[in-house]
Amino acid sequence: MTPREGFFELDDEGLRGWMQARGLPTFAAKQLQDWVYRRGIIDATAMTDLSRAARDMVAKEMAFERGEVRKHLMASDGTQKLLMAWPEARPDGAVPLPVMDDERRTECVMIPAEDRRTACVSSQVGCPVGCRFCASGIGGLEGNLTRGRIVEQVWRLGRLESVGRISHVVFMGMGEPLANFEAVTGAIRTLNAEWGLGIGARRITVSTVGLPAAIRKLVAFDIPVTLALSLHAPTDELRRQIIPWAEYSTIPELLEACHEWFRKTGREITLEYILLGGFNDAIEHAVELARVARTIRANVNLIRWNEVADLPWHRPSTEQVHAFQDTLRTRGVNTHIRASRGRDIAAACGQLRHEARKAC
């Protein structure tokens, strides 16, 4: 049996080629994109402006929902989380994986606000970085997600009841996005394109723990997304205690790559900083972080550590967080405290993991 083509894996040219190879008019590609991306419809029989031949071919040879939702949770603040299982055998196009087991699952989150609906998506199964405070890297890296599986997360979150159109996307779920560069940038093209989900480039954020070469590669990418650097410590000595990949590059090297980003794009960098109680949240750390932040065009997002079972950290007090923020602000650094959304369903920053290992 011929494998069914994954719709979300195809860009505009690929879908037109798919139509043409089957003797269908290429304009049917735009019609199909409109049904899926604009209207959220994947039932070919409902696509009334497609010819009968096109509908039959799409129903027979096109696959849409490659993942399976194994759990759907809603937090008290309206945040929603999906546990996705990916049963097919080639999550990165090269390495076969076993069929449907608890190891091959990812999580994605929809975060609501008054004027926005943000999709927080995963780019890998697990994470190769292994930050000491984050649940996503527990167990290491188990595979890459394809372009289509990244896009599918956003599309599915947008189809949840009462969500509607996804307005923002952040690559802050499981995985290191720049370690899966081709799939991530391919997904960004679909998310941004008029024929795709039509999400503005400035509303798409790529968060990276930071390797200078990977940041420079993103500098050359032609869609001007927002870049967030997961710094989490103001000195190399402190950073290497919590981020294993910090052994491969220094903060000055990362900052130089960020300088290149700003020179090319004109976009500020967001420095993300997880506050770990008693480790990196002292006033002296804030003073040092201010010195680092002032060397580039950057703003700072402060994130209180969100609880992860079996990890030895603790969440700093509200008073300590505000004192840290005030220290940065008095030194001229634009600083915000990120709200911890979805903590009661383990959907907040640093909490996404293979939830099925302890549940389901």
C-alpha cells in the first residue's frame, strides 16, 4: 500500500506538485489549504469547491492528523495542554522508532490572554541539552519532530474549543529548536506563509539555550522571527552548573552572536532567566546580569522556577523576584516577570515532559 502523504509536511510548491502528479489542477492546492488552514476542516467530503476527483484523491492518499491526542488538560487559568503521541516510524525522516510507546510523546500548550492565543510547541522528543532545572531533558533526546508534526501542534491547539485563531507561536516546549534547524525553519515558513497559518514573523519566537554557530545560522534565515536566549545565569561558572551545553561556548561568545543578530535584523534579543531560589536569584546576580544585558540590545524575562518532581530546586519568593527585577530596572534594563501559566497541570515553563511515564 502506498503511504499517505502528510499534508502538514508539504509547503505550497510541494502540495501543488502533489496535485499535478495525480493529474489534478494545481489551483486545487490553494483550495485545500484554505479548507485546512483557514477553516480547520480536514474531511475531504466537506470540501465542496474541490472537484469530485480531487476530494476522492485527498481522502484516499492524504493524511492530516498524524499525531494522537492521548491527554487533554485544562488549567484553572484557561491554559490547555495536549499530550501528543506520534505512532509513525520516522519522526526525523531517517531514524525508525517503535510504534506508539510512552517514550515517543510530546506536549504542547495553548496559553490564552485577552488579545492573544499563544501556542507553545515542542520541536523534539525529549531534549539533548539536559538543563538541570527542566523536566523536558529528563531521559535525554529521543528523536526530532518533522516540520509537519510541529505545524500540526499549532493547528490542533487552534482547533480546541473556544480557542479560535492562534496569534503567537513560541518554540519553548520540549527540545532545543536550533538542534532541529531544518524542521523548525520549515515549520516557521508554513506558520508564517499566507497560504499557511498566516502568523506574523514578529509573533513567532525561537528560544534557544544558545550555540553561537546555530544563532549565526538563524541570522541568515530570511523570516525575521523573534530570538530568545535562555541565559539563566550571569557568569559562565554559574551557567555551567545548570546547563551542560554551556561547556561548549562562553557568554561573551553568545553575546557576539547576538550582536550579529541585532545588526542583521534590528530586533532586540530577549534574555530568559529562570530564578532558582538560593542559586542564581541574589542581588549580586542581578547586578552582574544587568552588566551583561547592557552589552547588547536586550530585554530580560524573569521566570520563577516551576516545580518539577525529584529536582532539587525551590521556587523563590515573590519579594525576592521583585527585588531582583528592581535591581535590573534601576540599572536601565527593561525587565518583565513572566507569569507562570498552567502550573496546576504541569504546563508552565520547564514542566513539559513525557507525562505518560507517570500518568495515563
